[in-house]
Amino acid sequence: MPQTSGRLKIVDADGTETFAELTAGSSYFRNVGVAHDVINASDHEIVFIEVEYI
């Protein structure tokens, strides 16, 4: 859950780039098994708590 609002750039394993707008206190999720890199695309620090189910 995002603790701060901001924008993330997500790069999938095949190089596809998407962006996610995070809002503090609002949940965000990705489907299980998706290999990706997450890059802070904001001009400030982003803080979030990540929970992964395996």
C-alpha cells in the first residue's frame, strides 16, 4: 500500500513500459507471476509496503 503518492514506471520482462499513479492509502496490485522492474518516475521519494503471495 502506498504511503506517499507518486508515479512509477513499470518495465515488463519483454521491455514493455507502463506507468502507475499511486495514491497514498489506496491499494495497488499486479497479477501474480509478472516479472517486472519498478522505477520511481516522480521527482520525490515514494514509500510503499509491498506484499507478495507465492
